[in-house]
Amino acid sequence: MPTRARERLLDAAEDLFYAEGIRAVGIERILTVSGVGRASFYRHFPSKDDLVVAVLRRRDERWRAWLAERVEALGGHPLDVFDALAERFARADFRGCAFINTMIETADPDSAAHRVAAEHKERVRAYVAGLIERDGRAEAAELAHLFVLLVDGAIVTAVRERSTRPATRARAAAAALLATAEGVTTGASGGVREDAVR
């Protein structure tokens, strides 16, 4: 079935790209792992770049759905983002953030893959801003930017340390930000002054 072939290609490519890197995995390897023929591949994806973009778009939807589900299950508080990350870090197959990895591999910011990865990060930031706003905090947009800095830092550190501790440390830093946010002075633009939250 053509649709099933497409899903097999996406499944195989997602697993291989995440485990080994986009550049390291060629089309032949994807065909072998997926069991899909070359002609079928090109019916679904004109090029490997098109496959990469499709993989990233699907992963974006799935990853954000997972995060929202886990955060709600954990209580729906902004800090629960870090508890959800700790669960992810504990997995044996954890290899960091597929979107950060993509932006590193595809350094050209104008490439389709780089743009999709950057859009994912913006959607995560918007989601976190919504959590903070729902929690009744002022300056939710700026705090969300700081939260995502902590999220990305925790992810990269977890790859290096092979531990869940970076999520715990990032959570503590985020809690301190929330605790002081109400007393943070704002500049003329209305944004949180960076020196006030250091």
C-alpha cells in the first residue's frame, strides 16, 4: 500500500537520523531498513531533503503532543516541562534534541530543514508561554524565552553527562525565575530586563 510505504520510510528515516545523524544516513540505508523500493521512495519524496523535512514536521507534531500530554499528567505547571524532560533524558535511546541536531548539521539558516527545526523551537516557546500565562504570571513571553534557554541547555548537557540531573538543575533555575518574576522591573519596552533575572 503506497501510504504504508510512506510511513515505513518516515519511521526508518526518523530512527536513523536521530541515532546516527542526517548526513551519515544515505538513501540506500533508508531503503534497506524500511524495505521500500527506490521507485516507491521517489514517488513519495523527490529527494532526501524532502524526506528530512517530512520527518521533522511529523516529529514536531508528535514531540509537542507528547510534551503537552506529559505536562498535563504531571500537573500542568510550567515547571513540569522539566520533569517531562527528565523522563526523556532517562531513556536509553536519548540522543538530544532532533531539532538542535538538525540545525547543527544543516548550518544554512535558509535551508528547509533548518527552518522547520527553528519553527519547532518557536512553537515550544509559545507553548511554554501559554503555560506561564495560564499560571497567572506576568511577562510570560519573556519568561518563556528564558525557560527555553534552560530547556535547550539541559538537553545539551544531558547528552554530555548521560544523566537526568540537568533537567533537575534547569527546573531549579526556572523556579527561581518564577519566584522573582513578579518583582522584576521592566524597561521602557515592557520586557523583563535581562540584568534583573541573572
